[in-house]
Amino acid sequence: MISASERGGQEVVGAARIEGPIVVVEGVTGIGYDEMAEVVDRQGRIRRGRVLEVGERFAVVEVFAGTTGLTIADTSVRFVGEPMRIPVSSEMLGRIVDGLGEPIDGGPAPLAEHWADVNGQPINPTARVYPRDTIQTGISALDGMNTLVLGQKLPIFSGSGLPHDRLAAQIVRQATLTHTGDASYAKRFAIVFAAMGIKHDVAAFFRESFTAGGAISRVAMFLNLADDPPIERLVTPHTALTLAEFLAFERDMHVLVILTDMTNYCEALRQLSNIRGEVPSRKGYPGYLYSNLAMVYERTGRVKGSRGSITQIPILTMPNDDITHPVPDLTGYITEGQIVLSREMFQRGIYPPIAVLPSLSRLMKDSIGPEHTRADHASLAAQLYAAYAHVQDVRSLASVIGEEELATADQAYLRFGRAFEQEFVGQGPEESRTIEQTLDIGWRALSILPRDELTRVSEAEINEHYGEH
Amino acid sequence: MSVLIGHVVWVNGPVVRARGSEHVGLLEVVEVGDEHLVAEVIGLEGDVITLQVYEETSGLRPGAPVFGTGLPLSVELGPGLVQSIFDGIQRPLPVLEMRSGTFLAKGIEATALYRKSKWSFTPQIESGTDVRPGQLLGAVPETPAIDHRVLVPPGIVGRLTWVAPAGEYTIEEPIAHVENGSGTTVLTMLQRWPVRRPRPYHHRLPPTEMLVTGQRVLDTFFPLAKGGAAAIPGGFGAGKTVTQHQIAKWSDADVIVYVGCGERGNEMTDVLREFPHLTDPHTNRPLMERTILIANTSNMPVAAREASIYTGITLAEYYRDMGYDVALMADSTSRWAEALREISGRLEEMPAEEGYPAYLAARLAEFYERAGRVVTLNQETTGSVTIIGAVSPQGADFSEPVTQHTTRFIRCFWALDKALASARHFPAINWLDSYSEYVDEVVPWWQDRGHGEWHRLRAHALEILQRESRLQQVVKLVGPDALPDDQRLVLETARLLREGFLQQNALDEIDSFTTIEKQIRMLSIILRFHDRAAAIVAKGCPVVIVRRLPVVNTLLRMKTSVPNSQVDLIGEIERSLDEEMDELESDYS
């Protein structure tokens, strides 16, 4: 790293106030908002920080590593004179770095091809290319009902104890482009993994999974673990996405970004907001949580003039499995759909326990059909949704009057529901299905229902596929 | 033009304080720092000027200069607006892309309207005429769908001493001279208007014309009038954006202003990709030829998001003044309210509910009141601005402040329902929670089109749907088989209404848009089915038999099988309905 003084910044000795992760220094002038700072403690150790507010004679600095051990008299703060930048390069693939992008795998610092501002800049909507290339994940509940598209941001809404990590790892392992896609996809594929406040075991699980899949040399891991400083988490997704943008838009790579766990990120933001005495909105989260999350999630997509792409799969655990909690709620308003995991299905032993009804992929409509997957895909998915939604009504009725009392058609719905959950949604953690297989399994489940119940598929489609499989 | 008025003393995100001149006006536009970031004055106290900055303030430092412009935040008005895409403060995004590439850089200056384009102006007034505001000077074919009418701007009265002959002019070249006691005013096609001030009109008209959207649940059940205001509240995934897009595509407004306010980047890209290829069913021209897009996505600067709504409504009023029916879609007003909240929070104002400032309701009222059907300043032309605002309540909880305050200022409420969306019933507009106060006002409109029965059919259908909802509560406990047959018929007809009428597939070529004619025919045949079946069931025929009639399936599929241009096919369906019913009736009499 180039130190602040070499780059000609200002330095001030002594802090006016230290509170939580914040250091306030006085007697400085002309410090820039959002500028990077280096806070040096009594032993000369450097912690990095960022300016949150500036006045004529003061600056408020958040210290990523926390302020433990800092003293009023002996702390000095050097201001770098510019917003936070990190070195990015293709060499970062295969490496493990901390939340600020510093290597923690014992290897040398990667040679910087470029120094990039971690905040990034918004993509001009006219410069975007609308994502349409379907990614085949091999998972029926996704490919059949909630297709993932290259350049999409599709989060997994989970709960503690649910197998979201395993699902994410399976997606990473099995993802390929369908036939319309780019043949060189596999060669230009990279993973950027950003961990925010997750447990060591979880990080180790992902690492092993990447190694076992032979992909580890294509993965850059940004790790901020549960016992790492919380404030560092606020930078981690931004540093990771800065690298992703470089790889995608400067090096034409297809980058899959896994961000886990966004709930920890939001909690760090709440903590900081709280210490600064800001007016809270819901559940103590700051009013700008939506804009702040958008700065993370919108760094996704495809742009004109580049063959690369960024696809984001953020993972978040819903506190108390509550989808209306501000973190999943605001996320859902920004991302292009959501994959919701169900504790109830998990407890019934169904893997992956994807709750199909509340899940959604907004980009699916334009990336399925004859040119992308199969002609009957859209109507089949609509029919499966409608039928499975009816299953929920029939089940609640059956719990009152008993299965035997149900009308014949409704009994068929119960059988359909079981087949759908166990054979269509349920599959092995190592099982990868083609889109064709997925759609055929869907038809097989639908064929349990009487033909005249199928109103979302056309007569021609019924004739072609009903009862065939 | 800009003069140094002070220096920055404090920076906190988009909110900046400067110290300097006491001659700066509230809501004046200023430029901050060496990069000339665009900002607006939002507070004055002694020599301290509080600003909201429309661009990212990263790197801005105390001591940086602040320049005044002497002007309030304004938009440029003139030919070239239609087919454009702007950011929240009317900078053309394609120009920004040319200047700074894929990513939006800071401090790029770009005029909203391209100065060098020549427009073909044809005068429609003689020199020597006494003119007043709103009077037509001449016309410019802006797009094949829109004739741009150049009007005498508000505030200009006098004698027209010269008008340019027909020919090609840039928007900055003079096209008319108006003389009055205080001298000669040179008029160009380029005009400016401050966004926070509503454009004046002569008087308001009652909203009696329907805005036809081609969406059955809206037009037939919860109609919106031209000049009215509607809100679409709904949680994520309930279909706000699709509904807004559908109205933007198919409604019979002349001009569409679509404001993407704090929403997804790809959604705007989708509109840009799709609209040039879609055809307006009313004019047969590409939809883009009547559309203005304003995109301030969620990760673009938050203060510009606050401004984007005003930019949009001002452009809408400008076309209203030309005599057009304009529809403005704001997706989403909640993001705009959050921008207010964020700025208010940084100003450390005392919050009211959920951190929102106490003036939230007042701001919402000001915005929605800019909708209206009016007679313009020339006292002859009528035009309208219709507002359709999406609301994104946190946790889909309609009791939150933005939804609650919005309902006070709109008259049409299209409640999106997550349960319907989960069952893929789209548009997921709940027929029990939604309402329209325009129903009675548009009855004459339907009568004029030969559909005097609309009001009755609508009431009948809603009554069936309401009865169904009560019966469903019983069904949940005992199952449908336990109901008597007349009640089971209500369930059956309600199913036809839900699946065959209310559900509408935006992606289906035929179903995406339904003419008024077809809507009435569809509704009327479903209700005819109900009446005839009721008579037969009363004679002892079980509902299961009625349900198995082949015509039931035909009714469910007529939305996609009968094209708008061949509505008479429904007459054939009606004949087979009658035949099948006659046959059944004879079995039970």
C-alpha cells in the first residue's frame, strides 16, 4: 500500500472525540467528504477509515477496524486526499483478501492493473444491455419457475439454519449458459465471493466447495468474518464489486458475485447510524437504507461495449423468518426477484426447500421460450404456479374436513402437490438437471391433474406434453 | 452567468452548507465546487446557505466555491422532448453516455434539448394580432405522432409584430416578436419553466372522460378519468411496474411521461428496448414517438430523485397546455418520499411518522393536485394531466405514512395483493380493496359509446365477486360440496370472472390490450351465463353439470382467442351458450 503521507495528504495528531467506531478530529481544514483516512495508534499501527462528515474545522471518521485501544492524545489521523481506492487485477482470482481488499492468504499483494474507487459510479441506464441469456443452474425450482439470467441480481431470502449456503454453492458449481449463450462462457467465468460477518465454518464450507468443484483458481474471496470488525463490513461488498466491475467490464469476464450475509451488512449500517444519532425509520435502520442497498445491488448487469457481465446472488437471513423485515423488504424492491427458502419444507426433508409461491424472477419473462429454453416454458410455469397455489387452499380445507371428504379433483391436487414438492422442487444437492428434464418433470406432475383443470396451458401444449412423461 | 456566492463549510452526503452571500434566493440553483455540481438552495439562515446537491458529493471539501445562477430549478421546454430519456434534473442520458461512457461521472454539463437540431416551424398566426398567453404561434412536427404546438408563454401579452415564415429553425432562433408597453419580447421555441411551480391554466374541468387503458380490471371495474389521479400500492413482486408499463403502452393518452424514480436500472433499459418496437393501438405509431422517459434509478443521487417527479410533471403540463391528454407514471412515489426523508434526516429536522418529515403530506398533495383536466390560458383548448403513482409500502403494509397520505389526494386506488401475485393472478389488483371515485362521473362517457349497460353490469359482477369472497370463508371450513347449488354457481361464475375476465396476460399478444367494446361483450356474456345457469340450477340441475358444458372452457379462453378486431366472435360464443343452455333446460323442465 502507498501510505497517505507519500500521496501528500494532511495529518493531524490527537482526536477530539472517540465513540464507537467513530473518531472526530478537529483543527483540520479542507478535508474532502468520503475521503480515505489512516488512523495511526500509539504503537504506529495503521487502521483505515473513511470521512463521514466534514465541517470547516473538523472531520468525522469511521474506522473500519474499530477504535479499541485508540487514545485521545496519541492517535494521529492522516487524510489521503481522495476517496477510497483499491488495486484491482485479474491476479486477484484465486486469492483470499480481507474486507478492504488486503491479502490474508499469506501471498504477496497482487500487482495492481488499476486503482479503482470503491464507491463505483452508477451505470447510465442507456448504457445497459437488457439481460436475456438464461443461466441453467440445474435446479428445477429455479430453471423451471424462477429462471436466473446472466446479469441479474437475484437474492436468496433465507433463515438461520436453512441450507442457503449449500444452495448457493450448488448454483455456482452447476451454472452454465443454455444453448443460446456464449460458448466461451466457461473460459471467461469468475466468482467474486464477499463474506460479511459470517462464521468461519461457512467461509470454510464455500472454500472447500469451490476447491472441490475445481473453480478455486477463478474465485476471489473477500472475507470479513463474524469476529472481524463490523464496520469493515460496510466496505466489503463495495470492494468486492469494484473488482467484479473491473473483471466484467474491463476484462470481459462473466462474474458471479455471492454476497453473504446482507443482514449483517445492514446491521453494521444500523450500528453506525445509531452511534451518529441519526433519525431512525423502521426497526432502527436509517432512512437511507434503501439507497445504500441500491448502491450495492445496482452494480450488476451487462453494458454496451463489454462482453462481460455481473450476476449477483446476495444471501440474507430474514430475522425471525420475517419477509416484511426491512432488510428483505427493501432488498426485494431493488433486486430483480427473490428466491425464498421455506423452513416448513426444510423440516419435511425437501432439498432445496425453495418456497415456490413467494419466489420470483423478474427477468424470466424475456429469457425463456423457444429461442431460449422451450416453447411451452412460460405457460407450463404459469400452470404449475396456479395449480400449486390451489394446492395450498385444498390443504387447508383437507386439514378441516379430512382428505376423504374432498372432491375428486381436489384429491388429485393433493397428489399433484406432493409430486411437485418431492420430484420437481426436491432434488439432490449434487443433481444437475437440464432445462428439458426440468420441464418434463413439471409435465409429469401436471399429468396427475384432470386435463380440464389445466387452463394456463394451450390445447396444443396439452396434446403434446400431457401424460407423455 | 454564475457568480461566486460563498464557500462550503460542511458536507454530509447530499446536504451541504455554505457561508456567503445573503442575496441568494430559496430554491435557487447553485453550482458547488470546482466540478460545478448542480445543487438547489433549501435553507437560508443568516449567511449560512443549506443546499441539496443533485450529484455525488464524494471528495467535496470545505472551502470549495459555490456559484449562484440566479434561477430556480427549471426545465427546458421545446421540440425534442418526446422520445428523450433524461435524468432527474433533465440531463439527457444518451449525451451523458457520450461524454462519460458507461458510468455516470460527476459535473457533466449537458443541455436538455439539443441546440443544433433544425425544426420545421409553420406559423399559424398573422403578425399584427394581439396575443395572450397560451395562444398558438405555430406548429412543429415533433414526431409523426406528436404535433408540437408553439404557444405564447405564460405572462406574455401584447401585439405580435413579427412571426417567422415557415421554415427550419433551431430552438434558439427567434420565431416571433411581441410588443407591448414595456418593449419587445423575442420568442424562441425554447422556453423554461421552474419545476416546483405548477404551470398556469384558465380553469379546471370535471374529469368526465375516461382514460382507456385496455386493462379490463381497470377500465371496467375501477376506471380512471383523464385529469384524475390514481395510486397503485403494492409490495415487491406484486406487479406495480408491469401495471405501470401496461398503462404506458396501451392507454389512449396522447403523451406519456414515465418517471422511473429510484427504481431498477434494468427496468428503464427494458422500456428503452421495448417501446420503439411496440405500436400504439390508437395511432398505429411506435410507442416511443409519444413517450418521454425520466430515469433516476435507485443508485443515482438521491436529491435528483426528489427533483425527478417535478421535472416529469412540468413536462406533462407543458404538453397539456398544447391541448394534449398526458399521462404521467411515477414509479415509485415511495422512493421520492424516501428521498425527502433522507434529506430531512440530514438536516436534522424533527421527524413525524417513521422518520418522514412532517411536510410529507403537503408535498404529496401539491404533486397530485397538479393532475387535472383544464381549459388552457387561451380559454379555448382543453388538455389534461393524469397521474398514476406507484407506492411501495414497506412490508406491503398499507398503513404506512406514504400510502396513507396518498389515499387522501387520489380518487382511484388500485390495491395490489401479494396473495393474488403469488397465485400468478395478474394484474394482482384486489377487486375488494380497490376503488374508483370516478365511476359515476364516467357513466355518460360509456353511454355516449353505446354502453349504457356498463354501470349495471359492473355492479352485478362486483356483487358476485363479493358474494364469492364471503362464501369462500365458508368453503375454507366445510368445502365447496357442502354449499347449496345456487351458492356453488356463484363460485363458478366468480371463477369465470376471475380467470376469464380479471386475469389478463401482459405477455400475450391478444390479451395484453382489450378494447372497451370487447370488455363489455366479455363481461356481458359471463353474466348471461350466470343468469341462464341460475335459472337452470333453480330447476334442479346440479352445478357440476353446468360446469362441464363445453362453453365454460370457451368463456375462459375468449380473452386470448377473440382478437380485438373480431369481437363479433363473442356473438357466436353467445349462440353456443344459448344452445347448450337450452338443451340443458329442456332436460330439467
